Amino acid sequence: MLKKLILYTAIYALITILLSNDWNCILDPDSYCLVNVLAKYIVFMLLIVIFDKFIKKKIFKNEK
């Protein structure tokens, strides 16, 4: 599970660097901005866990 968490965090960081300006926001000491970035990260991780636990099993069924 730790490997998946590290992989998903790296994916989130890559998406954030490429598609948004949240990294500039993290460097500024604005607490509203940090809470915003943290909330986005938590939502991303929750969606990944939901996908991993429930949706992935339905999409990738092993038919024998």
C-alpha cells in the first residue's frame, strides 16, 4: 500500500506541476492557499482509493 501511496503522490505532483499553478501557491506563506492544495490532495487520494477498491475490480474482470 505504501508503494501505491508514493506512486499516487508522485502522479498528483506531476499533474499539479503540469496543469496548475499550485506550486507557486505552496511557496507563499498564505494559509488559505495551503489548505486549498491540501484539500485537493485529499480529494485526489480518496478518489484513487475508491477507484482502486471498487471500480477497478468491475472494469478489469478476469474472465476464464
